[in-house]
Amino acid sequence: MLDRIAHWAQHDPDRMALVDPDNSLSYRQFHAAACALMRHLGQKNFRKAGIAVIKGDSIFDDWLLTIALRALGLETMCPASLADVRAMSMFKISAIVLGTETAASLRVPPEYFAVPKIVVPKSAFQADGSATDCQGASSSGGHLLVTTGTTGSPKAILYPEHNAELRDENRAVSFGFGRDTVYYASNFPLYTAVGFKNPSATWHRGGTVVLDDLSYDAPVKLPEGINSAVLIPARIGEFAGSRRVPDSLRRKATIRVSGGFLSASTWNGIKGAFGMPIEVYFASTEIIAMIMRSPVRSVEDLNWLRPEPGRIVEIVDDSGAICPPGVEGQLRVGLTAVDAQGYLGDEAATSRAFRDGYFYPGDIAVSRQDGRIRVLGRLNDVINVMGRKRASAPVEQAVLQVLSAEEVCAFSGPDRAGNDQIVIVCRRPQPLTPAERAAAEEVVRDFGPVRIVQMKEFPRRPGAMQKTDRIALRKLVFG
């Protein structure tokens, strides 16, 4: 990555590369700052191999630290907390690299007391005019992403430095990034796939990345001047009924939505507020580019996505045979040379998710005659009443349509008398009518007793993607 930044520092030095509320760096300044930081860290006494855990004071600082440490030959990791690292016991940590503010408040677990702690002062991020020499930059480093998607337990994916250019080009083509791109990276940290992959691909093409450090409960604001952004459904839903999209962005920026399903009610609430192209897409941490996408022109486009050109996306049954249109099965994605090929140090999880040149993300899906595919939900989410089992995803999708809800989760479990029941939990602000309740009950009528619970908000897992915490939600429902 540092070589690519050096390319743009030479060929378009004054073009803006990185912006956040407190800083702005041209490509010349970006390259100089990364080189200065590389020289600063290179003089520190720690092993220049293995994994460097980064906890800077901002996403801006995390990026500079990541680029500099990768250039030194390390594999970088920017976890949400050190507890995430602790869960990955196979990691051999060479150093923990901290910003000054983070270092003052961070509690280091006892097992990491012996690991070198490198506290980087603010002055180290400020390049002087001579700090442009990055001789000796290594191609042996990389960046680690941690995902829980396919199994629910943390798994590490290493994206190596040696094929970073090919990987970033693949991503840039998929997203249409170029030299004129001004990509709003929001507050997606580097432990998320979109937070790592999209800025890298933007810089690869010589574009501009705009960051912010909003807290997750602060309203999102799309900055003036951007022309590309990715938002999660919870974030884009904030624009329902509002006019907070700057006029300069209307019909000029492409807003993509990922990280969950965008409901019909949310779409109906926001489409007037945007007046710009909105695209939903399906992706995974393990796959570099988009897997499927759909520009949204109608409610149907929210659910039925087209596989990316050249990408093999199939639905198969338990024997591996391809399911015909209309038959539900397991989704699988053909792997390319730049995609992940397995999980670091986890052969069991690798053998389950990566098989015979395919990645199995653990989703139930169905296709139709025109080739579009609808992802119904997770394969492992099952409702079970008195031994009768059914995947919860199709049930949730059916109830979602009946109730026009923002989100639906279906669970099975005992009632107060100890009898099995199905509980349908829906998130929507308007009260349910008796007719709507009856229609929702009809979806699972053959399973016996049904209880419907309505909530205005669901508990969320901590982190940038704000996914529903199904474990916490279940506890609220069953006590």
C-alpha cells in the first residue's frame, strides 16, 4: 500500500488523500507522514515480525500506524478491544502500539504484560519536509480482520501485503472507485471489512477518503463534496422523513447499503430524502469484492440481487447439487485468487467454510428464473417446537412482509408453563392491528402456539455494524 501512496505522491501530490474533522493530508503529505512514522517505529525495540496490535486515538491515526507497520513487515490488527485479541489465543503478539490518549486509559490484560507497549506521541504523526524516504519498505506484512459471521466464534483472516495491489484493484473495479472518488468512510474502524477494504481501494486509484469519529449513537451526516458512501441499514434509516442530505449530493453521490437487510418500510421512508442512487449489496469479510448487488428502484430490488459479473454464486442442497429456481438451499461463492482461502490457525472452521474452491458463508438463499438471488437468513438459526424444526430465516422474511416491519426475529422456547412456543419479535414504531397479528400468526400456524412481541428497538452488538444481538434479544423475550 505504501508503494501505491508513493505513486500518487509523485504523480498527483496535491490531490487530497485523507480527511477527517481535525486533519487533511494531500498525497504528498500522506506519504511523508507514513514514512516519518515508519522511521519512528523502526527505531523502537520490538520484533519487526509477527502481529502488531494497534489502538490509536482515532481512525485517522490507526490508518497511518497500519500503513507504517505493514511497511516494516508486520501483520497489523486493529481490534475493537484487547478482549477480542485474547479470544484468539493462537496469536503471537510482537507489540501493542498505542496512541497517547488511548495509552492513558487502556487496561492491558495480565497475559500481555510482557508484550512491548509502544506509545506513539502526536509529534510522530507530523512529517517534516525530509521525511519522504521509505527505503526498505517490506512486502511481507499484511492486515488481519476478525469475523464471527460463519460460525459465531471469532476467526482471523490475513490479507497479505504481497498481493495488496491486485486485491485493491479488484475491490476498486467492483465499487467503481477512481481518481475522482471522494469516499465517505464514516466511522467504520479497521476491524471491519468495509472499514479496511474500501479506503485501501480508494487510495489505490488515487481517490480521497473522508473519515469521521462519530460515536455510534450520534446522528450520521453526509459531508458536502462526497460522491460515494456505504451505510448500514440502521444508519440510512435515520434519514426517514428528514432532509439532512445536502443539496449538492442529491443525484450526484452513490449510497450503498450493506451489513443487513434494508426493509421496505425504511426504503419508503428514505427515498424522498435522498434523491440519489441507492444500491444494496451482499458481501462478506472473506470475499474481496461485492458478491451480489441491486440498484434500488422498487421494493422488489431490496431483496432480489444480481451476482457480480464473473462471480460464481450458486445455491446448493445438502449433497452439493445445484438447486433449481424457487428451491431454497445453501449459498456458496466461487473463490478467486485475491479472496481469503481460510482462517488463520483454525483448520476446523476453514474446512467447514472453504471447500473445493467455494466459500460457504452460512446463508440460506433462493434463486428465480432471471438469475436473481434472495438471501433469506442464516443457516444455523432454527426454531424447534417439540422436535419439529424449521429454519427461522424464511419465517422471519414472511412475517417481515406481512407486518411491514423494520426487522423481525423468530425464536422458539418454553412458555411459563414449560410448553414449547414460537415467539415472533418485530421492530416497528406503529402498533400492530389485530388483523396484522392474525396474519403473522398464520405464517407459523402449523407449529402451534405463537406469541408476538413488538419493540421499538432491538439490542445491538457493540461495534460499527450495529447488528442485532439475538442472544440479548432472546433473553429479553424469555427472561
